Amino acid sequence: MNRIGSIDRALDEVLVQLGGMVLRLSSPEVTRTPEERRALACSVNQYSLCAARSNDPRVQQLKAELEGTIKPQLRLVVSR
């Protein structure tokens, strides 16, 4: 069981590093075109699938942050 635990921790570390990379790519200065935004959405969705079974709070926090980056931002429109 100790070996499984060490593999699990190693996978969590990889997910933390990968999540950090994808989070950097989510910056509007980096992903400007619609194609880049679609690629980012695919990366975030894939990360979320991989992170779903992790119990590491860092992985879950990154998952939530990344999912927030691909949600459309709502704007308030006032009409007269």
C-alpha cells in the first residue's frame, strides 16, 4: 500500500504542475483567438477529468480556478 500512496502523491504533484501551466495559458494575453480559447477549453476539460479523483486540495483548487476561466463572463447591459 505504501507504493500506491507514493504513486498517488507523485500523480498529484504532476497535476499541480500541469494545472499551473494551463492556468498561465488561460491569461487573455496568451489565448486571444477563438481557436486558442477552444484549445484552452479542451485542456481545462481534460484537466478536470484527471483531477476529479484526486483528494489533494491543491489539485481541487486548481480545477475550480481553471473551470472558472472558461465560463463566459456575464455583462450587465442597461437599456433605456
